[in-house]
Amino acid sequence: MCSMNNHEFKHRRRWWFVFGLPFMLAFLALAGLVFMLLWNALLPAIFGLKAIGYWQALGLLVLAKILFGSFGRGPRTYFSRRRQWERWKEWHKEHPDFHEHEHGEDETDA
């Protein structure tokens, strides 16, 4: 489990606001710009669509996020799956009778 005390938590949160939040906002701004440039370079020539502005591009990215997800932490890596598997095994060591009750097996069947 997590053994982080309150001071460490506040320290990490401070570093998130100092470095993480500005980086995330810069990435979002750059993603909107790249999306706009790609749209305006490709789609009007291929499909005859109108060019879009920066805010429209950001709006389309947000809409895509709402409809399709992604942009988040990305695909699960080997290490995150392995960590989840280790947690699952540890939980089942602590709760060995969980699956017996789930599948309807109990002491009276014997």
C-alpha cells in the first residue's frame, strides 16, 4: 500500500502544479495547433471541407476525447499490467474464500 505521509503528498502536489500542469497545458495547446494544421492541409484538398481555426481544432479534440476516450495515459504497458497482476495475486492471498462464494460453492455441498 501507499506509505506516503502528508508532507510528501503536499510536496508531490506542489511539483505537479509547478511542472506537470504547465506541461499538460502546453501539450494541449500544441496538440490543437498540430490538429488544426493537419486538418487544414489535408481535409480541404481531399474532401472539400472548410479550413478550421485554432479554437475549432481544440473543440474537435475535446469532442473526440468525450466520444472515443484516449489521450489519457495511453495503452497499458507491460509494467502496469504486471503491477496489476501482482496486486490481484496479493488480494487473493488475503481473500482465499472469495471465489468459493462467487461460484456457489459452500460448505454444505460436501
